[in-house]
Amino acid sequence: MQISYTTKQLPSGNLQVKFSVEGGEFPRYGYLLIEGDRTDEEIYAELWSRITMRKRATLDLMKFSFKEYWKDDNRFFIYTA
């Protein structure tokens, strides 16, 4: 899996990260909103962990239950191209 990204500093001080993922079944792209004081290594690690967590969650039936520990992530969006 190869991840490439660009960042944009927002007036709020946060970073908008636009990314693309190659090397899987389908190419993907998306956006991540994070705090503005992150290094390139931290941004890459954050993207990697969220993408892999999302992959594992596709088969997790707990997201369809009413358990309070499942939270939607409104700062991370990923789409299939």
C-alpha cells in the first residue's frame, strides 16, 4: 500500500490532509483533519493507522450495534476512486 498526501494549513490552525492510496484492490482517496503541529512522519503514521483500522472495521459487525465504544470518525473520510 502506497500513500501519498498533500497538506493545507487552515485558518483555524489545523491541517487538512488530502491523500491517495495505491496498491490495493481499488485506488482510494480521502481527507483527514488533524492538529497543525505534526511532522511528516506523524502524518504518515496517522494516515496508515486510520486506513488499516478502517480496513479491519469493514467486517466488524459491532459498528451496527448500539455499543457506546463505537464512534464515527468525522475527521477522516476515505472514498474508492
